Amino acid sequence: MTIGALSAAASGLSFQDTKVRVISNNIANMNTASFKRASAIAVDQDYQTYQGVGSPTSAEGTINPTGTQVGMGVKTAGVVRSMEQGDIEITDNPLDVMIQGEGYFNIELPTGEIGYTRDGRFQLNAERQLVTMSGYKAKPDLTLPANTTSLDINKEGQIYAQIQGSPNAVLVGQLELSVFASPGSLDPMGDNLFKENIAAGSPTTGVAGTAGFGTIVQFAVESSNVKPVVELTALIEAQRAYAMNTKTMNAVEQMDQNLQSLMR
Amino acid sequence: MDSPAYLAAQHMSIARNNIQILANNLANASTSGFQADRPLVAEFEPKKNFMDSLSFAVNNENFRDTTPGEITHTGNILDVAIATKDVYFSVQNSKGENLYTRNGQLELNEERQLVQGSSKLPLSDTNKSPITIPAGMNDIKIAGDGTISANGKMVAKIGVFKFANSQSLVKQGNTLMKASTEPTTPDKVALVQRGYEASNVNPVLALAQMIELQREDSQDAFVIETYKEQSGQQIDDLLKPLNV
């Protein structure tokens, strides 16, 4: 029987280990723009029933109101991200845009698939197209005219370029956003990019400022939403839980010794 | 059966069952919606007359602690916690059975049904039907009574249920429980969006229970050891006059 208690404690150690790994990744990305903190989710494992609910307790028909169920421990159900908005960081780069509220920028990946990101630190490539830090093109293609002197991006994500020698700004295009029913479930690909999957739901594409979509802020970057205090608290919690499960193992070992002493 | 050694042995056997229950509680100290199990030890055959000085201990019941766990804020729109004691969400499995849970970390599946995150089973509304969020509606708000609105339009109402005897719910793993009786609708319920209910395991209490169990077990072993020595001594004493 004690083997069950030992494996329950071992499952606890294993979950806390996963938790610590997720926390350390959060802390490592404390300064990564648009990073969303993740947390490991635990669920209880199966149960063994030793005495069923409703089993008879006498010949007179009285029944057991609760029964005995013994659990086998814990397992990791998954890792979910907190979609809380990160703090706003003001920059002097006209191509730094931030989404205030819901939504992701659509990015064309080299494979032809679409990736999604909240990291709006755009740059220009050799063809003067808007690209991410990794050089992937924004979707739709946004090409800035040559001789652009200044750039205005409004709340709706419309990009206006002021061209040298021209009195009026030219509308270059509009940034497109995608929203997901469950953005916390998107698959992270690294480089601040995400891929859609079943759990996140299919994307709804639209423009900033309309119902269900956030708005665009120019000259701004969304900071990581990792809060060091929260992570450190979680780390201490995990460390304690780890120690507790070790204590279970000690208690079981002591009980095993009690039995062994009787066999001498 | 008047031997205290047998009683101690029986108690040691129960302790081996109960240590696993406590181990499972501690292992699930971080499991959202988890409710701790408390082993109950009872007398097996109550004494019928004064000559029966002893009675066995048995453990044929666990008691599930239904104290609500603390609500942890996540900011995720699909995280819902129940702030009311002893009421449950319902999900339906592929066999059409209703299962119950306090774990309200929700997701949307590809049919845009609201599913409970850990089991991926559809969450039930007040009529025990699945809840579908129409395409294009992502601004989901969940009111305190469970009313879901998306993009300002009411979509459904999350069903919450209570039981005459909630101890009859049987744990299935994945923070789900099975009921043997039909539930009713509670008069009052308070749901909290953007948070989940943390495990109600109190690690300090669990640790104290474990230390107590371990001590009792050492005492039981001591009782058996003493009995072994005494009975051996008695036999030696009896045999002495015979010079064997």
C-alpha cells in the first residue's frame, strides 16, 4: 500500500519540477517584449475505490454515504498563458506599434503559413516592406514609398507616409489583426510568434478599433507581462510544495521501517 | 481476538491506506478546483457487552473537504471560478454522462463550444446542453450568475448545480466527479471571471496530519513489539517448571 503513497508523492515532485521550469522561462523572459507569462496546470490522477459509495453497511439496508476513494497523485494537464496586457513602453521609433487590447499581428512565415505575434517592433527590409525582428513580412504586404520623411500610424492601424516634396500624406495600407477565442492556447514557436491550433480556435481577421479588436498605439512597445514578484512567489510556493512531497516520502519510509522492525 | 496486537496491526493497515490519501492531497496542493480528502476512522464492531473490551478500527469512508479554495486572478477571459461553497459546474462526456467539477479553466474547441480545459469536455448550460459561442464573437463576458455575453449579446448561461449530499460525488481524476443522484439548481451563486479556484489543500494541515499518522504508526509498532516480548516471556515462564 505504501507504494501508492510513494508514487503519489513522486507525481507531486514531478509536477513541481515542471512548474519550476515554466517559472524559470517566465523569469528569463522578463524583458522580452509582448511575452505572456505561462503557468503549469495540474489535475488529479485516477482514483482507486476501496469501498463504493452506497455499499451496504448492515443487513438492515443502511448504506455507506461516502465510500473510500484513494487518489494516485497529480499530473500536468498543460501549460497556459496569461493574456493580461503588458505595460506600455514608449519609444522613439515610428515603426514600433503596440496593440492595446485583443489581437495579434498577422505575419507571413517563410513556410508560407501565417504566424501571429503581439510584438509590433517592425523594421524595413531591402524592399522597404514592413518585417518583424526576424525579417518575416507583415501580412498584408506593407511597402513604404521611397523618400518617406515621416510616418503616422493611427488607432485603426492605418499607415500614412509623408513623402518628401509632397504636401499630403499618402495612405500606405492598414495593419491587419487576428483575434482568437482562446489566445492563451496558441502554440508558441519562439521569436515571439505563435501558430493557431484547435484549442485556440480559428482566427477572426479584422482591423483595429472595431468590435472585439484592440487599438494600435504608435511609438510604443508592449512589455512582458511577467511580474517578478508573482514569479518569485510562485517559485517559493513550488519549492515548498516540493519539500512537502519529500516529507511524504520520509513519512512513508518511516512507516516502512516500523513494519520491518516487526519482522525481526 | 482480545489481543491488542491485532488491533494495532489493523490500525497499521489503515494507516497505510490513509498515508496515500494524505500523499494525494499534498501532491494536488497546486491542482485547481481540487478538494482535499479526509480519511475517517470508525469503530468496526461496537462493543456489545462489557466483556468485549476491544473493538477494531476501520476506514470505510473518506470525507471530501468542500471548503472553497482561494480564487487566483489570471486575467484570462475563459477562466471562471465558483465563489459559492458546494456548487459545481457540469460537463458531459461522449457517453452522455454528466460529470461535475469546480475547475473552471475553460477553452473553446474547434466547434467553438466552451469546454472544460483539463478534460476537453463541453461545459453544460442550465439545461445541461453544450454552450456554443457564435463565430466572430470573441469579447466574452461572464456575469456573476453565469450569464455569458459575447460582443454585447447574451449567448447562454453556465449551469451550476448542487446536491442533497455532495459527499456522494465520486472522484474520477482530471478534477471531475460523478454523481449518483440528480442535482438541483442553487438559489444563489457567485462566479468570478478571469480567475480560477486554487486547490483547497492546506499544506500545513496535511503535513501535521502526516506527522500524526507516522507517530501513531510508530506507537502501533511499539504495541506489537511489546506484546511479542511479553507473550514470549509468559511462555518462557510457563515452560520453566517443566525444565524444557
